[in-house]
Amino acid sequence: MINSKAYVGIGIDSSDFRLNDFYEFEPDTATGLNDVISMNTSIISYPNPFYEKTELHFSNEINEGDLALYDANGSKVLGLNIQKKSQVAIYGDELTPGIYFLCITSNNKIIATSKLIRLEKP
């Protein structure tokens, strides 16, 4: 990336014919998030995998943010607003067994990501 723009070129085709296709684009226009910066918050989840409850512990207190949990199909299954917290509980009775992707944003920027696995009850 150069000055928030990305570039891609096609190169040479199979007959060594030089192609002049060169494209400029702005990344992240599909996500609505400007940059993935401030990834300075880490998440420890315990237990993980879980079935009843997992505790998410953040390395830094989150003053104002949003937690989103997505299933393996990319559908948002849980959303929480986080205000001045360093830990949050996720309860398994709200989720079906499977793999989930966690994303925490603040000021429209991703500050932390993680994966969770919800097990079936034994």
C-alpha cells in the first residue's frame, strides 16, 4: 500500500506477451472499516473450547467498544456493547455448537480478534 491505496498488476501472459493491466484500488471499502490498526489488545478466553460459559479477559481495559461474534457462515450471532471492562462472559446456551469468530471494534477500528469453539453438552 502506498498512501492508503493498493496496486495490482497482471504481468505477462503464457505467450510472453506483456500486458499493461495495472490497477489502483482503495482497500477496506467493502468492510466499512478504515484500517486494521490498534491491534494492541489481546484476548484470553477460558475455557476454550467451552459449552456452558467462557470468560474473555482483555489485556487492556476497553473504555468504549463493540463485541461481535460471527458463526462459521459469517452471520453475526451476538453483539455486545463494552463500556470500561477488562472481561466479558459469553454463555453457551445462546449459541449452537460450532466455531465462532470474535471481533472487537472501537472508534470504527478493529482492536482485537479471536476464535471460540462451542462444544455440545456431554
